[in-house]
Amino acid sequence: MASLTSLDQIVLVLGYIVLVAAIIILVYALLIFTLTMVSIRRGRFYLPRLVKPGLIVVEGLLRSLWKAMRLDDRELTSFAIRLRNQMNHGRFCAVPMEQRAIFLPQCLRSADCPADLTIEGLRCKRCMRCDIGRVIDQLEEGGRKVFIVPGSTFVRRMVKKYRPGAVVGVGCLLEVKEGLEMADSMDMVAMGVVTSKDGCVETTMEWDKLLEVVNLVPGDPLTAISLAP
């Protein structure tokens, strides 16, 4: 009987621990939710070093709260990207141009693109059938490396091979968010630029926004243009 009582006590203690942990997680999620909402509405970041990990640790609960408030899920993803861009801004500016790498998604190319896929992605032939051919020389100025890739596997491979000091990733909202999280896991300084049109073929983007980001140097502000997806 004594052993059963001890077992009951252990179960009771564990139950309390689980309950307290659940309350702490919920309070934390509500705090991150509130800080995120206030930051979005007022156009500035509040306690970014607290919010940034929270967007990952309690992402599922946070998105549930977001949907419960009938808010646009894309707005939360966009905020996460802007927050990381802002926090990485200073470190990115300090990286020399020749140590920067730019990753473009292959969906930006023309459907009639003649480029062949290599182990380092697509090699642009400057055929001028899409905007990549018109801006790639500007992107490569200062010794920057430009890769046109079909997925994150290529990104990881090129990062490990060339070890750039900083990267700029281009893609749709979800791709950029995941890419920035991947860069964090690799302890890599990264900035994200979102395409203006989603899809898998002939997507579009604001090239001026990308050029503004890749050309950032110490002292340059991260403007609303380059912050906004």
C-alpha cells in the first residue's frame, strides 16, 4: 500500500510539473504574441532578442493564437523575416563584398532559359530572356558570388564549399523564413529578400530591393524598402 502511495505522489508531482510547464509555455507564447503584435502595429521591434527565439520555440502555439485572432498568417512570417534582417544588418554590412554570396531561386528564370544545371546550380548565359541576365553583372560586382539554385541542398553545399562571410537569400515568404533559420543553425550571417510573385515558374521580384541589400556597407540604414518582403 505504501508503494502505491509513493507512486501516486510521484504521478501527482509529475502532473504539477507538466501543468506548471504548460502555463509557462502559454504565458511565454502570449508574451511573444503581444510583443509581435505591438511591433507590427507600431512599426518598430520591441525586445527583438527575446522575440526572435520565441518565434521558433513556440511557433506552433503562436500561429494558433494568430489564427484565433483571424490575422493573416503571412503577416507573421513577414515579421519574422524583417526581424532577422534587422538583427543581422550590422554584421552583414561589415562583411566585405568579395565574401558575400547571393542565392537566387531558379523560378526567377525564363521558361525558355537555355542554362544547364550543374553541381553549383544554373550557370546564367546572359541570354536576356529574363531579368537575371540583366542584373547578374551588378550582383557580381565587387567579387560577390551568385548562385541560381533549385533548393536548400544546393545552398548548403555551396556554403560549405566556399564558406562566404554572409549570404543573401531570395525566395517566397516561407522559403526565405526557412532559409534564414537554416543560416542561424549554421552560424551564418544572412539577409532575406522576398519575391514579389509566388510560384514555381517565371516568378518576379523587385531587383532594386535586392541590389540595395547586397550593396549594404557600414553606416547604411536598413530602409523600409529593403525590410519589407
